[in-house]
Amino acid sequence: MLKKSFFFGILCLALWACSEDDSGGPASSGDSFDRSAMLVNWADNIIIPAYLNFGGTTQALESAVASFTQNPSEATLQEARSAWQTAYIAFQQVSMFDIGPAETVFFRNRLNTYPANTTEIEDFIASGTYDLSLPSTMDAQGFPAMDYLLYGLGETDSEIVAFYSTNASATNYTNYLVNLAQIANSLTASVVANWNTGYRDTFVSNSGGSASASVDKLANDYVFYYEKALRAGKIGIPAGVFSNLPLPGNVEAFYKKDFSRQLALTSLQAAQDFFNGKHFAGNQTGKSFKSYLDYLNTIKNGEDLALLINAQFEDARAALNLLDENFVAQIEIDNSKMLNAFDELQRNVILLKVDMLQALDVNVDYIDADGD
Amino acid sequence: MGSPLAKYLDKPTEAAPLAVFRIFFGLMMVGSLLRFWANGWIEKLYLEPTFHFSYYGFEWVRPLGAFTYVIFLVCGLSALGVALGFKYRLSILTFFLSFTYIELMDKTTYLNHYYFISCVSFLMLFLPAHRYFSVDAWRNKKLAAYYIPSWTIDSIKVLLGIVYFYAGLAKLNSDWLFRAMPLKIWLPSNYDLPLLGTILQEEWAHFAFSWSGALYDLSIPFLLLYRKTRWFAFAMVVIFHVLTRVLFPIGIFPFVMIVSTLIFFDAKFHHRILLFLSGVFRIGKEKWDAVLLPKKKEKTTSMVKWVVALFIGIQFLLPWRYVLYPGELFWTEEGFRFSWRVMLMEKAGYAQFKVVNPATGNYFYVDNSDFLTPFQEKQMSFQPDFILEYAHFLGDQFKAQGHGPLEIYVESYVALNGRMSQPFVYPTVNLLNQRESFAHKTWIVPFQDEIKGL
């Protein structure tokens, strides 16, 4: 009889275990690395402050664009441009956090799909009817489209100002530019609001080890950002790494020209700071991939991966610093330096995607199939 | 024919354990196919990818568009037929063929437990699992039997024994036993489990899990065979598989193994299960048994005996084929599959393909996400046969796009069991000049470390 009830007991245990419930419980304290604390550091000290900062710049951009279009002049154009630059730089510090509300609204794609599709933009302006929430219009909005509208419409500043004042379609140009600035600001405001009203807690409490847990998801987003948006988008694609010939037209901030290196460097710095858990404001650091790797290394006694990754970040930065501040010029003068920068960035893809994700036991994206 | 072997082959045993095995196996397959479907995996794994990785020699097995759903439907219905014992031979044949077809469509999804299911269903083709407690036996009194040859049940025990024992042998290597790898990587990420979470951070726990896992796999077939240790062994089976289910994303496999090992129990135990089922479905089991009991025993045709013997023989030998290849098995994976090497290593890689125009020296890199799903890319990045097949696919692809003569190289890095990533394929080898075969792949960079053991 005892045997039977024991059998029944373990069968129940088996049934319980085989039911598909792997919701993450609360984090345990103790000696183990506290993933929850890492999520809190990410959310409260890095992600939300970065978004708040970016939100301020999109707010300023919206007003600068408004004053420029209400009163078009070379001086107000400069102010709008400067607000655009500030915002574009601040964007590099949030772009990698493509999770939660940002993921829902396709934040990165709506704000920074480049090259801008100028034909489509001109068509939209000419017709005055468009729906920028459609996925097909990603390349007609955001910073790249504003880049075109603020820098690319004419040869000289006065020519550009004319598009918003004396041009037959001046109203349409004005409306479009205003619209883009408004969308950028409202998208950012909605993401910030979401983080502040609930998503922060969702994010922090989802501290489990499953594929849908915050650490695993953001680790994937982070590596994806580094590989696709930074390494490929900013350097590899324009340098022609993925095509037969270089594609200088695909440089970020193509019309502003002497801005692409600064954007790339900001993005790289943001990626490294996030890796090290550095607070957005100040030099303090908190729990991060780095400290997680250090913790796991005390178990594994392996090579100091965090050290190697940081060293590679430095090498990549050195390679970027060798480039002209205008990547279009760099590609035309000496593309080999671009290729070199790509290779340096590439080395960290391997360390981050293969070595770091393996050490953290994070599975590569969205694979919910069984293992054995 | 008085030899011990002939005697053994004619020895009868009660049919109940095999009937229970058939019913549970069929039902679990129905369940797992429904789960597969409900999770959207048919769409995601077989319909969404534009390219599929084929097994060598089975390139003709491909997903068939929307018709793929029909294969799953046929597979599910035949599994139900197996459970019911309805047109059993046809059902199990259909199940074996459709299930194996599904598994052959894309080797990205290879799992040992899928292979196990193919093996079991192939074996069941030759077993009289429908003689007792089945629709067939109910409809055809001549077929019905209370006794079947004892070897038929033993063959399943042997197959299960092979799975465990070989999984145990595979763990007898220095990474598993002396570095506690890959458990040292896998266990700490379960930090959020109640009670266990903290323990799983400890190095002694990683070693304890590694050693007891190996010991479990090696000893469990024998503990299950021996009557006095059987209940203990079964408790171990449940605890072991429940743990693996809790710790790893392992799907329904633990459940399949727990239920399968019931076959080691004697007929009395299975009669109780059947009695319970009879109660639920209001089948008069006792009346049936009374009719069947006096029936004389069955003889097996010699062809069937030969096929089963050959099959079991292959099962014993196949996992050893890796010794024919030079190099580290975990690194090259030559002879790795179909060998019950389960949960044995943590491997990840990165493969960047370079398309070169030999005339001009111009080159470009391939964005793998243009052709592969993230799952396929992950699996491709550390398995040489995937890398080669994909390289040829890229060659065809870019030739068709009019890129003219071209060469394809790969820059790849692989990390194994927590070691730093190392170059995996010689970046100077034009993969288009290499052909898939059973021969050793000389273009794999040798493993820069040593893993001792089997």
C-alpha cells in the first residue's frame, strides 16, 4: 500500500513537472548572482534615465522644428538642425533597448531606418496624404528623413529655407517636417510613459531564466543591436561588406555628412556602458553583464571574458577614431579603414554572441522549440 | 529446434504489458503532435523557413507547403489508431512513415527523442501489440491472444536499455566528469527555482549532478530488469526525468521515458492498469480474458525475428561509428547523432559566409538572416554538415542571381562547453569544392584542447 501511494505521489510530481508551466518565480537571495538586482540597475539607472534624456531632446526638437517652420530663416534652420543633432545622439543611447513598449511600436525602425527613401518622402509631401504608421513608410520618417529635410533639400542653407517659405509646396514641406518631429516626440513620450507606469515593474519582476525572461530577451536584443544596427548598419553595409560595391548612400546621417562617426562612437560607447552597467548619469556602475560574467567566472575559472570584451570595445573605438568624421568621405578616400573598423567590431560579435551568451546560458532569440 | 535460443524465442508471456505500452505510446504521440501543432511549430519550423537542412541521402524529404499539415494530421490519426489498436499494422506503419518523414524534413530540429520515437515505432511494426486489449482483437477473435512471445516485450526493454546505457557511456568523458560541463553552465541559470536555485550555484552541486546523472544512465536498465530493485529504479526514473523537466526546456521527452519504463513491470501490474481503463470505458475485461486464456501460444515467423535482431544489432553498433573518425567527436560531430548523446554539450557558434569573385577578388559577406531563421542559423553555426550544405545553397543562390563564377568561404568560431571560442572551419577553404559524404571533413580546424574518454 505504501508502495502504491508512493507511486501515486511521484506520478503526480511527474505530471506537475510535465505541465507547461515555467513562469519565473521570485529571485532567491543568497550567494547567487541576483538577476533581479541587475534588472533593477538596468531599468532604473540606465534605460529609464536614457529614455527620459532622449524624451527631453525630442521635445526640444519638436519645438525647434515648430519655430523654424513658423519663422523660416537660416538662423532658425540652424536651431532646428542643432536640436536634431542633439536628439540623434541621445537616440544612440536608447536604440538598443528594443524591448517592451519600444518593441511594440517598432521604435528603432520608425526612428532610424536608413537610407531615407527620398522618392517616397517627396511623393508624400507632394500628395500631402500618407500614413506613417504603416510598416512600408519606415524609411520615410524618423531621423534619416529629417536629415534629408534639414540638410538634403538644396545645396545651400538659403535654398533649403526656401522649401519652407517660398516653395509652391511650402505648406506641405512644413507639415511633413513638423509631423516627423511630432511623431518622434510622441513615440518617445509613449515609451517613457509605459516604462514609468507599469512596464518597469513587469520588466524587473520577469527575472526568471526562460527564453521570455527579461535578462534573456534583453541580452538577445543587445547582441542583435550590436551585430545588426551598430556593426552592420553603421559600418558594414555602407563599407560594402554585404554587397559587391561600397554603398556610401547608406551611411547614417548621409545628408549632414560630417556626423556619422560621432553617431557610431556614441552608439559604441552606449553599448559598452550598458555592458559594464554604468549609470546613465554619472560614472557609478551597477550589476551588469560584466559583473554577471565575473560572477560566473568564479564558478567556472575560465578566461576573463569581461576583460576581453572590454578590451575589444576599446580596439573597436580606436578603429572608429581612425575614420573621417564623414563616413562617405572615408569610403571614397580609403575604404580599407572602414573594413578594418568592421573587423574590430566583428570580433566582439563573436565574444558577445558566442562566448557571453553561452556563459550566461542565454539561448539565441525566439527559439521555443524543445531541446534534448 | 531444442536450442536455448529457440526455446527463448518460443517462450510465451502475457500480452498485457505490450498492450499497455501500445496504448500509452499512441496517446503520448497524439498529445505531443497536438502540442506541436498548438505551439505553432509546424508553421514556424517547417513552413516559414525558405531553406531546409536535409539529412545526407534524404534531400528529397521536404516540407510540402500547406500539405505539411496533412502529414501531421495523418501522423496524429495513425497514432490514435495505434493507441486503440485499430487496424494496428496499418496504423503503426503509417505512424512510423509519417513521423519519420516529419523528422527528416529538416535536421535543424533533430532531437534524440524524436529518433527514439522513430526507432520504437519501427520496432513496433514487428510486434504483436494488437493481440490484446485492442479494437483489432475485439473485432477479430482469431487474432486475439492472451499470450505473446516473450521476446517481443524484451525487445522494447533492450531498446530502452540501449538508450539509457549509451547515454551513460557518452557521459564518461573528462568534460562531464571532471569539469562538470555543460551542467556548470546550465544549472546556475535556474537560480530562481525554489530551494534548488541556491544549491545550483554551487560547484559541488554541478559535480553531484554530473556524476549521479552518469551513474543513473548506466545503472538504470539493470535496476529496472531486476525485480527487487524495480520500484526503487522506477522512483529514480521519475525523479531523474522530473528534474530534467524542471531544469531544462526538454518538452515531453521525460514523460515519454517515464511511461515507457512501465514496460519493465510484470503483467499483474499492467492488468491493473487495463482493469482501470476497462472501468473507465466500461469494457468487460474479465469476460474477455476468460475467452482468451486457453488459447495456445503464438509462433513468430523467422523473417520478423531476423529483422528485429538486425535492428537491435544496428542499435548496438551505430553509436560506436564515431571511432572511425579522427578528431574530437564533440567538435566535429562526425558520428554524433543517432547515438543517444543527450544533453551532453553546450555548443555555440558564429559563421560568417564570404562570397568571393575569383576573377576580381571582390567579395561580400552574407547576411544569414536573409535565408535562415534564427533557430536554423544557431544550429548551422556549429555543425559542419550544416555549414557545408548552407554554403552550397548560397552558391546556387548567388549563381542564380547572376553573380557568375564564385567561391564561398566561411569565417567561423565555435565555443564548446565553456571554452573560449576557437576558429572552426579553415577560412581559406572554398566550401563549394567540398562535397558532403561520410568521410572525415578535413576542412574543420582541429579542436585546440582535449576531451578524454569515450
